[in-house]
Amino acid sequence: MNQAMQSYTPRLLIVDDAFAERLPMRAVLEQEGFDIDEAESGQEALEMFNKGRYDGIILDVVMPTMNGFETCSEIRKLASGRLIPVLMVTGLDDHASITEAYNAGATDFLTKPVNWDLVGHRVRYLLRSSRLAQDLDLSQQELVEKQELLDAFINNSPAAISIKGLDRKYKMANPEFIRHCVYKDKNVFGSTDHDLFHKGFSNQVTEHDDLVLKEKTPKRFEEHCLEEECNKVHFSVRFPILNAQGEATGVGCISTDITESKKTQESLLLARRVIESTNESIMITDPNGVILDVNSAFEEMTGFGREEVIGNKPSLLKSGRHAVDFYKEMWETLLLTGQWEGEVWDRRKSGDVFPKRLAISAVKNSEGMTQYYVGISTDITTQKATEEKLQQLAFYDPLTNLPNRTLFRDRLTHEIDQAARRKDQFAVLFIDLDRFKHVNDSLGHDVGDELLIQVSKRIESCLRRSDTVARLGGDEFTVILSSESNPHVYAQIAEKIISELRQPFHIRERQLYIGASIGIVSYPAEGLTYEQLTKNADTAMYRAKAAGGSSYRFFSPEMDKENMTRLSLEEELHMAMERDELALHYQPKVDLGSNSVVGVEALIRWHHPSKGMVSPVQFIPLAEENGLIIPIGQWVLETACQQARSWLDQGIDSVRVAVNLSGRQFQNPDLLDDIQVTLDRFNLPRGSIELEITESVAMDDVEKTVAIVERMRTMGLHISVDDFGTGYSSLSYLKKLPLDCLKVDQSFVRDLMSDSDDAAIVDSIISLARSMNLSVVAEGVETSDQLSFLKEKDCDEVQGYFFSKPLPAEAMTQLILNPVQALQAAG
């Protein structure tokens, strides 16, 4: 047998008008090694036969126009078609049809449904019978090779392959099947499933085999072997083994272990459930940024449905608020580090623009290549609104919308820097209203507030656009006259302001008359710093007020003589510590849930031997300025700790003692060591002492504050931010501080029943504290209406004269031990 014969591949022509019939026939025969051409009709078969060379024809009987019998007859009329094998496929298995097929020249026939296992053999037999005798050896050799290949395929298959008879005993099984048997000591061949597997699994298989044999059709099953020795899940295709007559002779099975993929599927399902249950919006994209999936929180946040965004890119949500460089930097960071986090403004489907906090992470495969990007975002509209409120609160007076003390300080400092560079001059005016207190006390805060609003507008009308007017608080205003060196101009503007404020104010059908006292100071002649300028302007204003009001005064060095009084006070303050003239009074903090005293704030008092009680307002700023606040603060801490120890020894263990820390103290490098020594000295348990720091002090250097407060927390100290709302906190900084409590400044509590702005601010601060898991204490509670409002807003604790004024330690002890009568108003 020559080489050409060995390499030759038989070429067959399948003739059938039904593609669905040609397809499996072609697949089976191609698998058996034949070259296949197809014709859809008898006419097309004749044309192809005339043009090509074929070794055999598979011809369907039932076809329109020219049926199989007619086609076969026409082929036999051709010289080249006289001996070619023709296998007719027919569903007509009656004697007359078979006879007609042979009469038309058919070599053999197949009946439908076709037994695909036999088709290749049938065709090969036909071809073999038409060849010369020597071709028989070649066909046999090819058959052996194919059988070996089939055996190798079955034996090396990663799938478990088996055949069993109707008696359910195994006739064939490959090594993979044998590997999965539980009872491996059994001989597979001749054994049943009950011999090889646990009862639960074997019953399951038997049930599936019964169904396959009953319906004589292949079926797919997910089969579980749950016993401990097995614990596997298989995906099995079970099919009947049919003979030529279509009778079932057994059951075949191809089974694949899908245990791991099942676990993966369950993990993915769990992950999907987690993603869907989270309140945060989640978006998943491919490496090119094409959206693959989103969760329901995304749909709720953006208004876009899942199907609307899949296949699109996140740019669908662009708000237009960010420049191209913003997104460029985002992607550069993401590609470099695999992560990006920040705030982004997006656009909802409705067109509304909203802010969100977005964190993007790259998900990489085992080779380190990015497969997905996962974006998790949170709508921060509410937080932004709260922050904007706090920003407004931090820098602007809520009543007049003028810059407040903080912003005034910032602008004056900036003006000093600019003037120093330009070698320029400017002036600062300090304005205090005359007779305002009389109006406020006589007609009430509402009228007073309206008056202040009108005053602010009149002052603004007297100034240039480049000037700044600020309200420091109460009836105090300041003005910066920018880039002006002429004292006559200063005087003209001051006179204009005084003149405007002398005019009657029409409020609630009343004509009100006030005036203004103004102090004027110029830079750089009367001061080079914020402190010098404001102090000297304040001094000049008091000189104007002392002169009868409704006038202005320029600062002069002679006015410093008035400061001698302050110096005298400073000397006496030094002696006050030595003479033991200082004392602590305690004001209770009441828990609104239990109506019990849960804490006290230690407040310093000075009993002057000749002047009587000196207000802390007079000497604390002085102590801050001259540094006495450090020893005074240490004395306050030691005295408060001593009192806390005394109360503990008396069995009073539910009251925390709060001590205020000033800005100067907070900057003291020995502060933490001094506190630790004091706590150790009195052996106080954790949580006994609370330290209150003002908002402005906390925000002065956030990183330093965080480090100090964290150290304080390790000492067991409770940390509060005092006078909250009067500073310039940023939420991004505030949330870094390890705090326990926010104290609402009494300036907001005082008018919250009559001033909607104050009420809104208090509400916002309580909500902010809640969102940060902080407790809230409201200061300055003086009326039952204020108390009711705070209870309604779920404030934790309150303090103020409604419950008790600050008391000496002995009186405070009695109040703690017998609180019912003292606190019955809170009930």
C-alpha cells in the first residue's frame, strides 16, 4: 500500500434539505475522519457531483422537488456515479420503501432516528466494500488507531466516564471514575452503585438512571455526595445506550467534579448579596473603564437603572464641575498605586449635581494584571450641607452675615502682610454701640437683633468696596480701612458712621435712637500685629465712650496709662495665688435621660480682699496674656482632682469633673507630664476627669492636637470641645480628633427659641455629633423652653442656671447627694 493511499481522506457528499439533519451527520462523520461537502437538494447534489470527486454519498429520502429515490436514480445514470456507494437515510422503514431504495440504486440505508455510534462504521463499510481488497487492511489499521485514540481519550479524560447495563452493573469505567469511588476495594466491573458509593449518593444515581431509561433521552444532573469521605458535587450527563432498534441496553455517564466551581459560585452569590445589601453605591468596570455592574444603592443614588449604565463608562455621570486635569490625575494615581480616594461631583439622571465620596480600587489577577476596577461611593450631600453651615458659622456672624471675629482676624492679618510688603498704611476702627444694651433689655432680643441687622447695613453703606466690616459679637463691630494713609479720611468715615447711626431706626412701629463710640488706630504707627492693633483700637474706643459716646478717638500712647489698671490687676493676680484667694465653684451637668447629675464643670473664682468677687472675664484673658494661666491652670487641675478624689472617697463615683484648658496651656510642652503626675498623685480611676478645649484651640494645629488628645485619651481622660460652633472647624479635620463630646456654646442656646438661625445651628451640631458618635452638652440653659427644645432634639446633657449656678464644693456635694429638689425642674 503506497504512501498516497495511506494519507488519502475519503470525501463524502451529504444531501439533505434540512440543516438540522445535516449538522449532526457532518459532525459525526467529520469526527470519523471524512471530508464533508453538503447539498441542500437533489439538483444541487447532481451539480456538485459532476464538478467534484466523491467517495460516497449520504442521501436523505424525503426532499422537495427531487426526492432521494429520484436523485439516486439520476446519479446512477452518470458514468462516474455507477459504482459510488450511496447510503440512503429514511424514516420510512416499510418493505415497499426499502425495496424502492434498492431499486433506485442505493447501496445501503439508515433509518431515523439515526444511531450515531454506527453511522461512521456504516459509511466506512460501504467505502471499504467499494475499494480494492488491499484497502481492507488499511481500513482495519485505521480502525485500530481510532480505537486506541478513543481508549486514550476515555482513559485520560478528566471527566469520569462509565457505562452500565440494565442490571445496573458497570461494564466500563475509566480511571477518573474509579478514583471517585468511595469503596475502592470493590471491583468496579460487575459492581453496582450501591457497592461503590454511599447509600444517599447511590440512591440519587439510581433515580437519575431510571429517568434516563424511561424517557430514552440524555439528561443533565447535579449530583451531591455529601458524606464526609466524599463531600463532592458532580455535574453529570446521563444518556441511554440504544441498540440499532432503539432499545435501551444500558446507561452511559460523563461526570465532572464541580465542587470547587460550586464553592466559587456560592462565594460569588454571597458577594453579590453583600453588594446589594450595602448602603454604599458600588460600580464595577473592566480595565478600560466600561461599566460591568452596579448595585441597587447606585441606582437609588443616581437614578440610573442597572441596564442603562452597563456597557457605558462612568463619564455618563460627569457633572462638568471638574477640569480635565482632575480626571487625568485621578487615573495617573489609580494606574500607579491601584487606588484613588477623594470627593467627586456627579450628575444624577434627573440632572441634579451632587457630591460624593469615592474610593476606587484595582482588582488584580494572580499575574498582577488589573481585571476590574471597583468604585465605592457615598452621597455626601447632607454632610456637605452641614459643613457649609459650619463654615458659615465659623466665619460669618449668623445674625448679620458679616465676617465674624475669626474671619476678621484672618483679613486683618492679611492686610498687615500686604501693607508690610507694599510699605503701605491702613486703619482699624473699633465700634461699640451706645445705648444698645438699654434697647435690648427693654424691648427684648428680637428687637435687639433687628437693630443689629440694620446697624450692620448702615455701617456697610459708609464704606468702600475694598473695606471690611465685621461683627465681633454683641454690639461690637470692627472696620478695616484698606490702603488708606490719610487720617482725615479715617475721621471722615468715622463721622459718617456716627452720623448714620444717630439717625432713628424704625423697628416694629418704634423709633429707636442709639449712637456709636469709635476707636481708630493706624498701621504701622500704632501697631504692627493683630493683637497690637485691636488692643489699641479697643483702648481708643473706650476713651471715646468715656467721653460720653457718639464720638471717635484716635489712639495715642497716653492712653496706655489706662492700662496701668490692668498691670495692677496682674500684680494682684500673682499675689492671689500666694494668698489662696482663688477658689473653684462647680456647675452641674444634668443627663436628660435620667435627670441626674453626671458631671460638673470646675469654674475658677477670685475672692479679692478689697474688690470682692473678680469676674474670670477680667483676669483670665490677662492670665492668658502674661503666662499666669499655666500655674493657675495647674492649680485648677490639682484642686479639681483633689475634689474628685474626695467625692470618690464619699462614695460619689458617678460624677465626672470637667476642667477647662486654655490655648496657652495647650501649647505648654509640659502639659501632658503635669497632667499624668496629678492623676497619679490622686490615684483617680479612668474617666474621672474631663478636659475641655475650645474649638479654636483644637483647630489651630490639627495634627498636633490629634497627637496630644490621643495621649490624653490613653491617660483615661474624657475629652470635650468647648464653645463648639464659635470657631472654624472643618468636618474633615474635626473627624480626625479622638473626641468624646461636643459642647454647644451658650450664645446659640440663649436665643434658640427666638432665633431660627440659632435653633438650626444647635440642631445641626447635635446631628453632627450623632453622626460622629459623640455626646452633646448644651451650655447656658436658663429656661424650660430651651430645655424642652434640647430634649426634643435628643441632646445628651445640659448645664446652666435653669438647674444651678456654679456652687462651692460643699454646696455641690449636697446637691449631688440630694438632687431631687434641686433638679425637679428638669423632670
